[in-house]
Amino acid sequence: MNNQLWFRTICRQNGLDVEDNQLASLQSFADRLLEWNKKINLISRKDEKNVWPGHILHSATILFKLKIPVDASVLDLGTGGGLPGLPLKILHPTISLTLLDSTQKKINVVNDLITSLRLDGARGVWGRAEELGMKREFHQKFDLVVARAVGSLKDLVTWSYPFLKSGDDKKPGSGETLPEEANPPALIALKGGNLEGELRGIEKDLRIRSVKVFDLTLKGSDQLDSNDKKMVLIRF
């Protein structure tokens, strides 16, 4: 089974329909990412053969577990080579996406990927989260922050909070809802390993309204089970 068919099958089994053009874009993303990885360390060289299961599927699990609002403004914090943001944008094209990284070379790659994939409503930005979060262009401008393998939860909360709209700016009708709905403002963090210590580190943070941890066990695939992958939804 080729990667695209495998991915579409897993997506369908987990409640996400993927169009042919989206699969083609994901393949182009994977090809271009591997091409760039020969020049710049975006993903582990040992992990290149696992681009689809280890990186694209992992990014897509956000959409398996959460309902992302239509037209949400999303910041991918510490995006590296565009993960998880670019797969999310391909699979949920209505979002407005900003991809942030402190390494200029990586943002150059991200902007090349955006151009080559013809992704409207996406941009790469270079800078440090601690500084950009306080600038007018970025301060309290986003509904959601997503992050993958970037820092501790405590650090992610600190870095993300200035970027997120205040609770008063939530989208109409987004009051108390089911846990699987990613109501703004919120941080969505893809993490691995034991999170007990990290969760204790944020339990007294008065900015946080709720914390929900999701297992990333998937129907039809055990690809993410071995690394004990988790997703953390933190609402503010």
C-alpha cells in the first residue's frame, strides 16, 4: 500500500475525509521536506523514511481528536520544517496560519514550502516568541497556538499566552462545550512520554481555565503507540 492510500485509510477510520488534491499536496510537502532536509536539519536523518507516519500523520491527529473552528487564526510555535502547521493547513484549508521559528534558515524553508504548495493564508515568520508575542502585529491576534515537540508545557504556556486573544474575544457561540471542541483561546501541544511532572508545573497557573490530555491511539494504526504520544489541550 502506498503512503497516500495508507494515510487516507487511517484518516477515514478516524473520522477525517481527505480529498485527492489534499493527498497530492501532502505528497509534495513530504518530497520537498526531504529535499530540503539534505541541506538543513529539519527532521532526524534516521527518521526520513517515517515522514508520513511519524510526521504527517502525527500532525493530522489534531484533527482526529479536536474540532478546529472554521477560519481560526492559528500560530504554529517553533514550527521547524512546517510541522504540524503545514499538514494542518492542507487538511483544514480555511484556517489562517502563521508559522514561527527562531531559526532564519528554517523559516526560509517554510516560506519556500508555502510558495511551492500554493497555500493561501499561510506565512512563515522569523523571531523569538518572547519578543514577537509583545509586538502589536502578533499580540493577542490568534485563536489557537499549536506546538509539536517544543519545550515544556510551562514554557509553552508562557510563550503562547501573549499571542492568544483574550477570553472575551472568543468566537460567537463558543461558550462551554464538549471537551473535543478546541474553543479559542487555546494551546494545542503534541507531546511524548510521561507528562505528570509537566502537568504539575502548570496546575496553579491562574491563566488556565482547563487542561485535557488525549491519547493518540488511532484506529487502524499502532504507529504512534510505541512512543506514548499525547496531545494536550490547554484553554485560557
